[in-house]
Amino acid sequence: MKNPRLKGLARRVPWMAGPVLAVAIAVLSGCTTPPPPPPPPPPVVVIPPKPTPPMGAPDEMTIPPANDLGVRQTVNSGISTSQAVWNLRSAYNVAALNCIEVQYAPILEGYKRFLTVYAKALNSANREIDKSFRTQHVGRAAIVARETYQTQVYNFFSLPPVDAGFCQAAMDLTTELQTVDPSQFEAYSFTGLAKMEAPFKAFFDAFEQYRADLAAWQSRYGGGLLTVRPTFEQQAEIGQQAAQPSVTLPAPTAAPPQPAITLPQQAIILPPQVVESSQQGADASTQ
């Protein structure tokens, strides 16, 4: 005959194994070396805006080159005094035609005065220029050559991106001419011409810088997105994430086999199944 105490102990063993296993896992996990913190997230991809042409200019255009001294060679470079006088007249003429906003009203009145006050010097310059072109060309070719050059001068001073700066220069010229005596006009023509040309040279320099900036941008960013240094806020967030302690979870292990439970050796008698529907049918058939 088996001892009933041993039977109860056999039933309690499986229930005691679970808590003991949990305590053992907790002790072992405390001895595990935590892994290094995860790598910081990649920095945000930042690309500066693509450089754009200055003053709303088109992406591509031809600008006068600069010589070895850095002086830009334009239609006004290396010209005679007579040509400087006439080119100043041409520039002032373009300003009187194009600077039609209310704030530029003094330009037209100044140009009318210019033609009257300096008429003698202007006529003399015109004759000298005709003579110069007839010396270099024969017959009709002299007229064509002068008209071609004159068209280049007018086109030079008609560059749309420079309109605002050019009109302001014409305003300054109008004021300055009030103090220029006709006897000093020929000598002053180089100064006045340089004043009218200054905003165009500034534009050419800005456009050349735009080309350099665009080439640098395309060299660095034109091939696709590049990763750059994270911002200050991102660096602070990365530092906070690295400072947080990590939690290491133990790897799951197979539980040990559970001991068998011994049941008493006695017969288990199950009651017979009763099928009511079939039994009732049998009773009905005997009636």
C-alpha cells in the first residue's frame, strides 16, 4: 500500500518547479554584460538651395571677359575721347527712353538739357567718329561698321537685369551734370561714362560669381543627396539617447521536463452513454 503523503508530494512538485526556475533566470540575467548602446540615428540630409542668377537674369548669357588686370573689356574699353562723348550720349539716351517710372522723371529733362548745353562737343565728337570709321573702311562699309558698333553700345546699356541700377546711375549723372561746364565736358565724358557703366560691371561680376557658385554646388551636390553633419538639436537628442540605460532580456530557455504524476491504481467506471432518440424509437416500435 502506497503512502498517501508521497502522493501529495508528487502532486506539488510541478507547481514548485515554476517559481524556482524564474528565480534562477533572474539571477543569471543580472550577471549578463549589457551590450553597447545602439548607434545614433543618421543625420538629416541637408542640401543648400541651388544658386540662381543675379537680378533675375537667365541661366546662361554671354558676359564681357576680364583682362589680366581684372578689368572687364566692354564696348567702352580702349576708346577715344570722341567715342567716350558719343557713348555717354548713347547711354543717356537709353536711360531717357527706358527709365519712365515717376521717380526717374528728372532723367528725361536732364537728357534734353544735355543735348542743348553740350551740343558743340557732341557735334564735334560725331564728326571725329565718322572720320575714324572712313579711315578704317571704304564707302558703305564705313557706315555699316559704325552702325554695327553703335548697335552694340545701345544693346550694352539695355540689359534688363540692370535696369534699376542703370536708372539710378542716370539719376546721379543728371545731378552731376548740373555742375559740369561745357568747356570741361570732353574731359568729364570718361567719368560720366564710367558712372553709367558701373552697374553693368557689377552685374557681370555677380554673374561670374554665380557661375563659380553653381559649379561648386553641382560638384558637391549634383550627383545626389549627401549626408552632412547633424544639427545642434539632433546632436543633443543623440546624446540623450546614448545616456539612457539599456535593458537586456535573457534568451528563452527550454523548461526542464516535469515529473510524472502517479495516480492511484483503481478502476474508473464510466456510465454507459444513453442515446435518447434511438431508445425512444425502439419503444415506439414495440408498442
